[in-house]
Amino acid sequence: TLTLSWVGIGTILFFWILSLNLSKFQSLIVIFFGFISGLGYIGIAVNPVDIHFSAHIFWGKIAFFSFYFTLILTWFSGYKKLGFKQKFYLVILIIFLSVYLYLQLTLPKTTSEQILATKVIAQKITVFAQLLLAILLLQTK
């Protein structure tokens, strides 16, 4: 749970740093939704699925959907100011999240271990991709 809390804090810092290249209005919007996404990850961490299932799912949806929305917003608002590599990493991250959200929305809501395992593995891969690509994105111009 501590690790996912750090992911939440890192997400907030990631969007704050990324927003420095945007106009003041765009920056405020990106920071706001980035903050919500980070709080979502912290909410997931403090609500383990085996103890608070519905809260865990709620915060998961908040975290991933707001992260996705903020990435798309960053892409459109900072398109002219972002370098080629930054645009490339943003697109890769958007694709990862799109696949994950597609799986979450289309896989049946069931207690089947195989489907739950698929969703959990997709979550882990998505979070890992977010961390890796966030590091790459912030290091390039």
C-alpha cells in the first residue's frame, strides 16, 4: 500500500512538472486533474480490495480515468510546446491506458479468477508503463 501511495504522490508531481510548459489556464487544469488522479492512487492504497472492495474500485476508476483525461488534455494543450520525444512518449502512454481502460470496460464483471487476474495484471502493467514513461517524458525535450 505504501508503494501505491508513492505512485499517487509521483503522479501529482509528474503533472505539476509537465504543466510548467503550458499556459497558466491550461496548467491549472492539468494540475487539478493530475492531483485528482494522484489522490485516486492514494485512495486505492488505503482501501485494499480485500477490505474495502467498493472503495477500492471507486478510487481505481478515479485514478485511471482522470490520468487518461489529463494525458489527453496535456497532449492537446501542449502540442506546440512539446518536443518530438515528449509527444511520442505521451502517445505510448495514452495507448497503454486506452488498452487498459478498454479491458476494464469490456471484460465481464464477475468473480471469475481468470478475468480478475487479467484485470489485475493489466493494472500492474499500466502503472509500470506510467512510471517508466513518466520518467522518460520528464527527461526529454
